[in-house]
Amino acid sequence: MAPTLSPPDLVARLQSKEPLLWLNPNLGSALPDARPSFKQIVEAEQRLERCEALLANLFPDDICGPLESRLDCAAPLKRALMPPDGDQGAWFLKRDDTLPVAGSIKARGGFHEVLAVAESIAMRHGLPDIDADARLLASAQARALFARHRIAVGSTGNLGLSIGVLAAAFGFEIVVHMSSDAKPWKKERLRQRGVQVVEHDGSYSDAVAAGREEARALPHCHFVDDEHSLLLFLGYAAAARPLARQLAQAGRVVDAGHPLVVYIPCGVGGAPGGIAYGLKALFGPHVHCFFAEPVASPCMLVQLAAAGDQAVSIYDIGLDNKTDADGLAVGQASLLVSPLMASQLSGIFTVSDEQLYRQLQQAKDAMDIDLEPSAAAAISGPSWLCGSVEGRAYVRDHELDLDQATHVIWATGGSLVPREEHRRFQAHAQMLANRSATNPACAD
Ligand SMILES: *Cc1c(COP(=O)(O)O)cnc(C)c1O
């Protein structure tokens, strides 16, 4: 039987795959007692900071300085997408597509978890002085130790890239379980770095489950569990403070009169959930977080709209999880993250694949940025908030002064995507644009 979602017409609207904005009726409700603490987020920030020099040593060609991405002014994108009348605030793009080594938002959670595991193994085995100098985690002694340990992960692609490349650099034995929709170039890139790639016929959840099972049976194996991992979550949450610093540097105030609105693409929910959680810890009610999900894979939306403890997947309402946004092709949301987002998330909007390609092209035309389809999902966020009936209701109910708002669109991946693939994305976007120009009925 199909689950009951609220509002009552939501299931039919999701089944029609018509893009929509869903507002979270439980925003502002109490957080569960079992929740990550502020102290844990600070510890994640400190771990990433402590390991800056280590990462720079491991990847001298790719990393210099902190593992942080730029915050770009996105005025050209705003000009392209918004009606010229009215102000409606300042637009920024958070450029996680340029994060070094991993090329996606997965660098945040993935690196944090591998670093935490490496530190913990080194501590357990009495490796000296690593808390004084994390660079010792790259010593010959540490390598010999890590070679006896295995790290495994299940992934649609980008998490595997992030975990795989860093774990391999440390000398871990590393296995990445990939779903069938993972892109061939991602598998290839990992194999080149000595990572074992195991391919699974089924979905992302099947790949995760297979990896989890295998890891359970092995001693000395750490499984990075994208559906449950607190270490991943905390690594993402650590993104909040650097963003706050960048906003301050850009002269943007965040308070009751100056709302911050953040739009982030959502797969299983760890990355956007962690970031939203970290931002809420810093800005409270003055930050408004919206997620973007493909129309075929709105897993966080169905989980939150079902408003219970029971797991609800997109398959339960007859959706097929078929989307070109491979990073977002997830059928079941993380049950670690969904109870937290139940009280913190403002809403979720959905995106068709056609729209993804259009947005990818808009980022290219306006800002000369090459994103992967998943990473373009959030670009329609401000238009939903400022231009839809639901969005305007939200603005009214929360008394947001849009002219004073700061909109941050999270661009989540793309810089490692081969040239060839980017050309294919753009050709596809062009083909769709031509088709809707010659046949207006096909637009949207
Ligand atoms: C993984 C990913 C996301 C979403 O992160 P989740 O933790 O799965 O919700 C968004 N964009 C890209 C490019 C990704 O790889």
C-alpha cells in the first residue's frame, strides 16, 4: 500500500513528475534528543584544520591551503534568471565543484571520515605524536599500519571517488562498491589509483548493502556507511563556519532583517543535511535551507512528508529513480539525517532532467562554469522561493525581506568530469533547447 503523505494530493503530484516546491510543515519543531552536538561539529572543524598540512603533503599538486571552496558572486546568473524589476537580494554560488582531489562536495564528508579513521587506527596502535603533527599519518610507519586495514564504501560515484582516492593515498586497502548507474570514467579513475572497484547490478542502496555485508564479515575493515555515518555528516556540517566567514568578507549580514537562504542538491541527505545542520547551529532561524531533488528520486521529500519513523522510499509511491543526476539517484533517504531535517528544513523542490540540463547550460552561459547534472539541481531555488505560490507563502509567513536576502546556491560537483562528458552534457542541453524552441509544447 502506498504511504500517506501530507498534503493529501502530494503523492499524485509526485507521481506526475511535475516539478514542485514542498514546504515543510514541521519546520521549527523540536530536534530529537539523540542529535549531533555543537561540540562534535567543532571537533570536525578542528580535525580538518589539523590535517590541512597532511593533505597538502599527500596531494602536493592539488592542495595548497585549506580544503575549502570559493564563494562566487552569481550576479550574472541572477540577471539571466530573474525578471529585471525588483531587487530580491544577492546571489552567490558555493563552488564545491572545485574542491580539490575529489571534485565534489563529497570531499567534505569523505575526507573527514577517512582522516578520523586514520587517526583512530594510529592512536590505537600507539603511533607517536600524531596529535602534535598530523603529517606523521603519512609516515612509512603509518603506511605499513594502514596497509593491514581495509576501508570500504558503497557509492553512486562521487563518494567513492573521495573516499577511494584519499584512502589509497594513505596506503589503505580500499574497496568501492559502485551501483550500475555510476559513470565509467569514475570507475576508471579509481582503478588507476589502485582502488578495487566492485560493480553491482542494482541500485545505490544495493551497492551500499552489499558493501556493508562484506565489511561486517571482515576484521580490520571500516565501512563508510553513506546511509548512517555520523563522521560523514559532521564533515559536511563543518562547511558552515567557513561559509559564514566568506559571507562576512563579502559584506553580507545575516540576521532577522537579512535572511540567508541556501539551496543544496540532495541525494541520500548526508551532505545537504550536514551543511543545513551546521548552518542552523550558527544562524538559527535566520538561515532558511531548501533541498533540490530529481523528480524521479525525491527520497528526502517522501520521507519528511510521511512524517513518521518508518522508512518510506520513492519506490513505495511508484517512482523509478531514473535520472541523469547520478549523484542524486537515491531511493531511500538517510534515517540519520531525516529526523534532523524534519525540524530544520524549510522545504524541498524537485527538478526534471530536462531542467537540470537547462540549468547546467545557464551556469555555463552566465558564469562559464562546467557542472555535472546533479550539481546544477539547486539553481532553480531562488526562482521557486521568489516566483511560486508556495515560495511566496513562505516568504510572507516568515516575514522575509527578500531585497535584503543572501541566496547561496550550492554547486556540488563537476571539475573532475572529463572534457568529453561536459561536451556531451552541453550538446544534450542544446538539443533539448532546440526541441522546445521548435515545439513549445515540449518546454518543461
Ligand atoms: C552526493 C552528491 C550530492 C548529494 O549528497 P548526499 O549526501 O547524497 O545527499 C549532491 N551533488 C553531488 C554532485 C553529489 O555527488
